[in-house]
Amino acid sequence: MRSHRLTSARQIRPFLFAAGLSAALLGLPSPPAGAGEPVGATASAEEQAAVNAVAGIWTRYTGQMERHDPAAADAIAESTVRHYAFLRDAALYASPEQLQRLPAADRLTVYGLRARHDADALAAWDGRRTYRECVGLSLCDAPMALSPSGGTYPMLSHVAIIDADRALGEIKPQTDKRYAFGPEFVREDGRWKVRPERNAEQLSELMDVLSKQAGGETGMMQFLLGSSFGAQYTAAPLDTLKQPLRDDAAARGRLDGQWPDYAAIRETVLAALSHKAEDGEPLAQFIYGHALYSGDAERKIAPDKERGLAMMQRASDAGHVDASVALAQTMLDTGPEQSFSSVPAATLRRALPYIRSGADAGDVWSMTIYAQLLQDGAAGLARNCTESADWRRKAEDAGLEFARNDRVWVLATCAEPSQRDPKQALALAQPMIKQRAKLSSGNLDTVAAVYAANGDFAQAVRFQQLAIKRLEPDIDARDRERIQARLNLYQQRRDYTDQETSFTVER
């Protein structure tokens, strides 16, 4: 019931796993021009040669794409050829329902092919010929027109060599939170090739966002088709372009069996993260370690808690704050139905260094947990309500909404009389008092405790009665009893001392 009492790690902030899988080719500023770098600090000559070759093919390919030069088709992988053969067949046979299943970027390509070519012409093409046409008509990179870069492809800031025949480009230097992964590359017949189809989802995410901002997809698609075809384009109703060029039920059925795996880029990203993690990059160790710990059926990762924890430990030891926070949350995670009181004292001691590391770095979850440990005198810490209140101040400064309530509570009700400061608590509670009409039951409960600590029992009774009136109907019976018991104390002109703890306290 009380907004300042902790019952679960999830009550403060569940850990958000962000692998950076949605970082797109679009919408990011291009880093300074320059050759990519190998994954690790000590790249072999073979790796460096691969990096240089990948950077070279990307530079040549993007230059051709920006000029709408069909020769860009010479740089694509065989998987791309197969993908564009599928899009050719989609232009011929896909039903409106199948068309809607395609990511927006590929749907635009199908619209363009239907708008400019008849069925007989398309049927004579293979996948590479279809791609050449797509480049020449600017259909393949039409979404680039919507990006802040104005159609300019980013340089590669880094190249992750995954194995002898796979690589993944990065289009922006990593931060302490994420990687900006971009194009995927594969080596075929001794030459590195680009796999642009792997970024169809990323391009489509941008298009989906912009179509919502523009009021719908139809107008955006018409605009992009017009941008691609220029003066040669005669606007065709989009409803017309949704219809297949050939009505062939058997061919439509074959399309379903050939549907591309648009999520395949995620497996490549995870392979790159695994390689980077083994090579000692803390960010990759954190992201991949968390993925291993949790498991991910969609990305075909079987849970491996021991290995995941070990990898996050390596990241934490290297100073990665999010890894420290994740480790602490993992240790303290009691599930939605249990409280922190079920966490063994030994586990709290093991988690303490990670909690403190996160708190020192400004993580609000860590600051709140550390403040509660100090208030309780848990995890081997001596009870220190003054320091607890100061950590809650830092959490409030960092934007945690209920930190003020918690700070006021601990100053007014600390179990150690010498560490209580009722006057400061009352001063800090003034903004809450002025907003009494909007306060929750828990906040009103706190204000009542502050008045009682300052000897104003009439106000304490008044606010406690308001707190009881605003109790949620489904409140736990024990919490209802506690708040009623505090009212009884105030009516007897006695203040309240908080003897309860959220965590296991060693005696």
C-alpha cells in the first residue's frame, strides 16, 4: 500500500534489456570519415585486411546507391538476389493481405514495380535484374529521403568481424548503453558482399513512425513513389497497386513458403555481440550476458544462467554500471508475489557492492535500494537514517517521483531516535501538504507521521483520517491494520517509530 515501502525490485524499476537491435541505418548522424577498426584492440593482419575490404565495398556500394547507379547490384550477396526474386514474385502474385505482411520498405518496392512494369516484363527478370531496376528507380533507398541525412548513407565507424565469412558494420561509435549496428556483410567466392535486405525491418521502423506522423501510410507511399520516379510518375491509386498483376492461387501459396526471415539480422547482431564479449568489450559482455541469463526464444538463445552471470560479472568488474545494476537486480529478484524480506542476508551482502556501484553512478534504482538498506541496517551496513535520507535526496534530484515521500518518512520515523529530524521532515513535507487534495493514501500517511513527530497530533489525526478514506478498495488487510494502528497512536498523542524493515536484517 505505502508508496515508500519496497516490496519487489519490479516496484522501483524493472531492468530494461536493450541490445541495440533497433539502431537503424537511417536517422543517425554520420561519424567522421575514416576506415573501420577491428573488433578487438589486437587485431590480426587477417582481420585488419577483412575490415579494410568491408569498408571498401561499403564505400563503393553507397556511392553507387547515392548516384542510383544499377552497378550497385554487383556488390550484393546471393541472399539479396534471392530476396529480390521474392519481391519480384510478390509484385506479380501477392494478395493485398500478403502485401500488408511485408515490412514497409519492401512493400514500397512492390508498389513501385507494379506501378512501372507489366507482368510479362517482371516475369522475365531474375533477382539481380530486379535489384538493378530497384536501384535505377531509387526504390531501394527511397526511405532515405525521409531521414535527417537527406539520402546520404553513413560511413562505417567500426566493423565487427564475426568469423571468416561474416561481418557487421557499425554506423556510429558505441555509447555506454548501445551499439549502432547497421549493414551486414558476407564473403562469397573470396569477395565481401553487402546484404541490404537485412535492414528492411530497420528502414520500415522509420517509415512506420513517419507515416503515423503524416497521418497515414497512403500519403507517405505516394510521396516516396513520386520522389523515386520524378516527373515520369503518374500517380496511381494505392488501392490499385495493392492488387496482384497476376491472379494465381498456386503462386500465392508458394510465396508463403518462401517468406523471408526478416528477423535474421538479430541473430547476426547476437553473433557480433558474442564475439565482442569474448574479446573483452564490457558493453557486449553486459548485453550478451543478460541475453544468456534470461534466454530468448525469438533469437534462439537457450538460457544459460551461470555463463550469463559470469559474463555480466566481467562487465561489472570492468566498470560497466548497467552490468552492476543488472547483477544486483538479478540477485534481489524475488518474483512478483514475494517481498525483499525473502532475500537471504548472505545474498544481500553479495549484492551490496553492485548496488553501491550503481548508486555512485547515479542509477535511481540503486540509490533507492541502497537508501533502504541503510535505513534497515541490512547487508552488513549499520543503520544510518541520515545517510539514507541523503541518498533519497539524490534519487529525487535524479527524477524519482516518490523519493521525496521516502525521504520525509525516514527523517520523521527512523527507528534510531538520534537519527530522526522531525523539523527537517516537516519543512520538506510542505509541498506535499499544499497538494493535500491530490495526495495518495500513502503520501497522506507520511504527512500524518511528520505532524505526529513534531507533536501536532490534531493535524496528524486529520491527515491519517484522510489517508484511510483514500485507501484503495483492494488494499492488503495487514496494510489496512497498520494504517489504522497509526491513527490510534496519534489519537493517544503518541508518535510513530518505524520498526519494520524491507530487507532481512542480521541480528
